[in-house]
Amino acid sequence: MAGGEQGPSWPPGWLTNVGVVIALGLVVLVSSLLIGPKATTMTEHGVSVNDFQSAGTSAKASQAYEELGEDGRRAAWWFLGLELPFLVSFGLLLSAGCAFAAARLATAGAKTLARLAGLAVVLGLLAAGSDLTQNTALAFVLTDHTAQPAPRIAQVCGYFTWAFGIAAGAVFVLGWAAAAIRERRDSNPRPPA
């Protein structure tokens, strides 16, 4: 850029703001507590959340729709609605974990690993996006549109949600550990042999 101007930094600085992270954690906690009873109601009507989300076939989706009944479907709608703040906050928390790892790696002097962890920030967003796509497909199932592709989209997006979420979590843990190891190694240099 001209005149020494710099573009926006990546990852965004607000992701490593402790207050933001605490607020996101509280949203995850509260929404989880609100989701729990709805998931229990669904299970009491014969369909667990896992069975509902990973039906995958039209036959299984139709069976889940029928077994839920009116009260179970109402609970499933509430489940999907209450999961919105959860998935957004959880996705941002995963991204924040990668941003924290990137910052810690940069401080420890591991510039290449810091850049990789910074790029991994998108994994949390991809996990949240996959979960949102899954929930959208499940909303079709709840309106008795159990034909494909909605059940398969829900199932596949569930797998993507897990894959992206686990990858983001691994970047946080491994990045933090690599930075700690490097800092310990640099603070205790080996004496010459």
C-alpha cells in the first residue's frame, strides 16, 4: 500500500481480547444450558439429537419426523433456534483459540508456525458455518421435507463441523504447547559441550 499504510491485520485483534473471549464463553455456557432440556425432550420422544442430526437417508429422516411427534418437533425447533447463539459463539471461540496460539507463537519467535496458526483461525468459522448449514437442512426435515438432499446435507455438514472444530482445537493446543516448549528451550540454553 502507498505511503506506508498497512492493511487490516490477520487474525483480527479483537479475537484475542480476553473480555470478548469471556463473553463468548458465557454465551456458549448459557446456550448449552438452554439447549439441554430441548435435547432431553427430543430424546423422550424417541429421537436423540445425534439420530436427528445424522439421519442421512430419507427413510431415517421420515422416521425421526414421525417419532418426534408434535411435542418433539417443537422441542427440535427450539433446539435449532437456541443452537444459533451457541454455534456462532463456539465458532468464534475456536477461532480465538487459533488467534491466541498465533500470538503466542509469534512472541516465542516461531514466525512460520504463527502464520499457520493465524491461517487456521478460519477453521472455527468453517465449523460454525457447517453447523449452520446442517441446522438449515434440519429445518427442512422438521417441515416434513424429508426427501434428499436435506438429510444427507445435514449428515455431511455434521461431519464437517466436527472435522473443522477438532482441527481448530488441535491448532490451539499444539500451537500453545509448541510456543511453551520453544520459550522454555530459549530461556534455558544448553551449555557448550
